[in-house]
Amino acid sequence: MLWKTRQESILQVHANFFIHLFTSSEQKYQSDRHSIYVKVQSTVFGYTDGLKQWSAKGGGPLGDPRELLQGLKRQVAEKKEKNEPCRAAPLVITFPGFGLNSSEGLRRRKRDWVIPPINVAENSRGPFPQMLVSIRSDQDQDISIRYSITGVGADQPPNEVFNIDPVLGKMFVTKPLDREHRSSYHLRAHAVDMNGNQVENPIDLYIFVIDMNDNRPEFKNQVYNGSVDEGSKPGTYVMHLSAFDADDNTTANGMVRYRILSQTPHSPIPNMFTINSETGDIVTVAPGLDREKVSQYTIIVQATDMEGNLNFGLSNTATAIITVTDINDNPPMLTSRTFSGEVPENRVDVVVANLTVIDADQPHSPNWNAIYRIISGDPSGHFTIRTDPVTNDGMVTVVKPVDFEMNRAFMLTVVVSNQAHLASGIQSSLQSTAGVTISVQDVNEAPYFPTNPKHIRFEEGVPAGTSLTTFSAADPDRLQMQQTIRYSKLNDPADWLSINRTNGQIVTTAMLDRESIYVKNNIYEATFLATDNGFPAASGTGTLQIYLIDINDNPPALIPKESQICERMNRNVNSVNITAADADTDPNAGPFVFELPNFPTSIRRNWTISRINGDYARLGLRYQIYLEPGMYEVPVIVSDSGNPPLSNRSLIKVKVCPCDENGDCTTLGAVAAAGLGTGAIISILICIIILLSMVLLFVVWIKRREKERQTKQLLIDPEDDVRDNILKYDEEGGGEEDQDYDLSQLQQPDSLEHIISKPPGVRRVDERPIIPESQYPIRPVVPHPGDIGDFIHEGLRAADNDPTAPPYDSLLVFDYEGSGSTAGSVSSLNSSSTGDQDYDYLNDWGPRFKKLADMYGGGDDD
């Protein structure tokens, strides 16, 4: 794309300051290639630079533009180090590729050129719009050209930050820019003719927003927490702080430096910590950190941009709280070199002495928690020392009973240490060891049985009054107390024993029986009590276990007591296995001898016993013997193997019954065997059928009676029913002619308007109330089959609670009924049956019309 510049073009360049670039026809300097010329103007823009040395010369060639910018940066840096002021000055620039002379003006060369990037400072105060560059096409002499720009900031959001004069080609910025929002813009310039045809290829325009120091450093947190061990050496890392500056961090505007403003408290010195100015790391700078003196430091840290320049940079502060953590640099110290206590003998879990300790380390931490150890004086392990978790005291506790008669005092040596090891270089204190003296108090100890439990052996069956043994106790209080022991029985389940009160001799009061329920595993157990005469009295218990040796004192018993067999030979089911039970043990129990008695003789004739083994025998019918079904009692004599043996005659009930092919008794046969004949069985079945029939008939009768009750109306006699009957009254008054009634008052009104229009609260008592009708339960038509009185009261209660049912209010009162009667006279009616009318048919109408038939049906009854 070919462009030519206007003779005066203004560009803006930033090299840590503002420089105004422009082209002037007054200077005619040119070199072979990119030459730049400078002329110092007298205008001051409020910024500083280092170009004073050029003002005397009036301008001169500077060479390559990049060398110009680098040189300007170096001069500014030197001015900053010396803290000297600088000023800004305009520069005169001729664009490369073009030359100037008095006759030709601006002359185009044969090669293209590119517009360099345009630099715009952020937060400019204007005035706006502010021109940035002027562009022209070399064809504007021949045709009319319109210029436009596109891109972000022009026709894309944010719109209209930049615009261009479509005729003159001057591009402007319309508002202040913010580098932190957007640091650069890329636009494209277009040139078209009046018909919209492209005249030149689009040219790229790069606009860079130059940063200004308009943002303070910001800490992520206002308060930072760190920690360091007490006693740390100088240079120990503590914590890190960081601040963020939104300005360009490649320039001094975004380069943050840190420093410590204050430290609280100032102990042991005001500067215990330092901070790395670039990284924000805080480290210790001096020794002497002691948590027991200062447990926490508060440090105010300042972050400043412009590389920490306090004159030009912006600052912010944050608080760093440094906690000095505890180390075990203080050994625990007992408050006394000796402690004492006393304990009653035979007591456990008793605190007998309390050891107090002092530790300056952090409470309730491993550096403070105390551990106590007994290093001498307790070889049997009677004592232990437990640590109180709240007070850290040592509680000397008895864990094994002590005996006054064996040890009257204990001399313990105790050492205390921490749960955590002491820090390097810290030695244990002499006050970590102490002596503890514990005195043992004598108390009245209970007597004790030296042999407990005591075992003895006796045969069962020992008669009452037999002396078994002497069960005596000893008193441990043999040094200071001389006491007398008395004996008593504490527990004797079978009440077989007695004990002498003074010497403890045990004598039987009943015969000992090994087979008693109180004997377990041949052992009978009784408990006795020995009590001294001390104050208070003390007692001890002893257990006597008597092993009872078995003797043959129980005959065997036959098992089972009942059985059944088939009436005829059917494999092996016409016999039963029998055995015996003996309460004695070997050798006084089995093997057993089973035999049938000689009398009666029918027993041996019908039955036989054969031995199976020492404990079992088989009882059965003899071969080809047939017995009627029924229950038979068979005596059997059983003898044990004792010396001498004991025998027992037992009866076994054997049920003889018909059997099926499997050898099981049939149902009929079982009943027959039980003693019932066929006739009895049939009678029982008939009785059961009759009983069931009676129950069925009773249920049918109950159902029918219930149905009749539900369908029947009032339970009264038709003769007593007052409905449709003529009621006779003793007095009927003076007749209708004697009174002047207006019957129209009794008639239903045709309209309710006169009722509705009445004032509230005033109405006739015979009017239906104008109220919403509530829903009430429907009264049953069929009366309840129960008491007729309940039915009547139920209907009455429903009528009383129904406001829509007449009478609507109360008794109807009529003040005036009018004169005469519209109904005419009934005096023509009489009781005679004379006339042409025949009322005899009333007799055919039933009892309800009987009275009318008697009155008008003729004179038969007269």
C-alpha cells in the first residue's frame, strides 16, 4: 500500500516519559536510510527527560530510532539514581523513504513504508478528541477518497474509542485509555472511492497504551499469620507476604518492594525480623526469641511500587502476626524435695500423696505434660503415679494392697519428666527428683481361712451327728490387736451341717445324700463365716466342699413306662426295647438284669424277655400267642450290679393293637386298644353329628330373628296404634261459631317478601326461618330393632336439633283468627246410622275401621 505523509505529522512515543514526534519542513536532513533528527522546542509538558544537552545544538542526527529510545532510557535511569529532575521535549522526525527539498516538497520514493506503532499514555487528560496520526493515499490528488478504520475500539466493542476523519484521514482517540483494562489495540485503515471501491490495500495500525503508575500494590490479606520456634537462630525463615500491582510489572510502575515499618513489642530488640525487599520473605535477624517472655509479635509491612521509591511510588500496608511456638526448653521442677502421705492397709485405688510441679512451657502441650516415675522404694509395685490432666500434678495411687504387718512405711524416690524430650542443649533440673514417704495405717482386718475352699471326702449316707472336720480361721491382726473369732453358718443349701461357734468343728445334722439336687458333680458346697470382736467387727468367709462317695442306695427304674406292639407277628414290631435308670453311679448301676416274675403265671406264658446287652433287653409276645387288642400291664424285675445288688419290680403298660403293613397301629385299632368297642365308637360319631346339627339350626334361627327385627316397624299391637283412629276428647269447647277466627292467617303465604323486608330481629313465630339450611343426618325410616323408647327419643332429639322442621320456634300463638268459619258447620253429623248410606262395608276393612262400622253400620249391636 502506498501512502504519503502530511508535511506535519505528530506521533507520540513513550520511553518512561512523553516525547512528541513531528515532521517539519524547516529541517532538511537526510541520510541513506532510517535517519531521525531532533529539534528542541521551548514547550514544557510537565514531565522530565535528559535532553538539555541538545538544546544548545538546536538539533542533530541521532541515527536508528531504537538506539534513540535506548539512549533516552539510559539517561532517565541516570537521572533517577542521582534524583535529578528531567524535562520532555519535542523531536523532529522525517519518515524513512521520503525526502524534503524546497522545490518538490514531500517526494515519494519507490519503496513502501509501514506506519510505526502509535503509543498513547493511559489516563490522558486530553483535550479530546486527541489526534494520533494522519494518513493519506497518493491517489487523493486524482479522486475523492474516504478513509475508515475497523477493529476493536473502532467498530467493535468497546466502540468509538478511536475514530478517523473520513475526508482528511486524521485518526483521533476520543477518551482516556486504561492499560489495566486493555493494553493494546489493533486497527486497520481503509481507503475507498466515492463508489465504495477499494483504492488501497488496508494498512495495520498498532496502538499501545503506555502504563502510568495509577495502581497501588494490594495485599491478598490484610492480616497474615506465621510462626517461628523460640530460640531460632538468625536467618530462620518465618513466613511470606506478597502484594500484587496491576500496573506493568516490566516497568517500575509494577515493581513492588517490601519493608518493615514497625515491630510490636520491641523485646528483646526492636528489629528481631527483616523482610526480603523483592520476595517478601520474613526471616529472623537476631537471636533471643523466648516464648515465655514474648509469645507473639505484630509487624507492619509496607509494599511500594516504583521499585520502592517512596517519593514517586504508591504504597500499601499489611499486618503480619508472628507466633513464637514453644519448645521444651524448661524442664519440670517439683515444688518440694520431699513429700509425704499415709494409706490404710488393704485399700486400693486410693490417692495417698499429691506431687506438685512447675513447668514454664506452654500448658497442656507435650512440652508441659508431666510424666512421673518411681525409681526406687517400691519393689513389689504397690504404688503408681498418675498425672492430673488439668493441674499436671502427680497423684501417688495405691494399686496393690499394703499390709501393716509386713510394711509399716515406704520410702519412694520419684523423678518427673516431660512427655516431649528436652530441647537440644537443655539439661534436667535437680528439682526433677524428690522423695515420698508413705506411712501405712493399721486397720482391723477380717479373719481368713488358710485353706479356702477346703476339700473333704465322705461316703453318702453318713448319719446325723457325724463330725466331718474342723474349719478354723486365722486373724491377721497379730501385732497390735488380740481378738477372738466366732464362727457361723452362712449358706447350707440342704441344711445338713452345723459349726461349733468357738472352734469351727463341723457336724452333720442330717444324712448326706449324693443324689440330692443340691449336690453338683458329687460335691456338696457350704459357706461359713468367721467374725472377730474388733471395732468395727470384721468377718471373712470360707467354703467347705464335701465330695460324696456313692453307695448302692437306689434301685433301678424301668424305662419306658408305656409302649405298643402288634397283636400278631409282624416282623420285629411285636416286641419293645426296654432299659433301666439308676440314680447311682458305677459300679452300683449297670449292667442290669431283666426278668419276668413267676406269678402270675400268665405273664411268663404270654410274654418273654431276651437280653440285648448290659443295659437293654427286649420285651415281646411269645411265638404264636395272640392277644386281643387292649392295654396290658406287664411286671418286670430289674436288678443293678451293686454289692449287694438292689432290685425293683416295675410295671410297663403295653398297648396291643392291629397294625398296618408298615407295623404302625391303625386308628381304629388304636381306639380299640384304648378299650372302646365298635358300638361305642359309632355312638360317639352319632353324638357328634347331632351336636353339629343343633348348632347349625340355632345359627339359622338367630339369623331369621335378626332379619324379622330389621323389617318390622313399631313393636306395638295394631289395636293400640293410634294412627288412623278417631280420638275422643271429653271437652271440645264452645264450637267454631262462638269464636271469630280468620283462617287466612293460618294459610301458607304466597310470597316471602313481607318476611324478608321486616326489620332484623322481628318475625312471626309461625314463619320458617330464613337461614341457610344445615346438613343434618337423615333419620332412619325403619325403627331400630331394640327398645322402642330409644327409637322415639332418637327421633325427638333429631327433630329438636333441626331448625328447618316445624314448629320453627315454639308454641304457635294466634291473637285473632277472624269471624265465622270457612269450613262450614259440622253439626249435621251425628252418631245415628239412619239414612240411605250403607256403612256395613266398613266391617270388611279390618280392625282399623271397626269403630266406624259400629257407629254407622247399622243397629245390630243395639
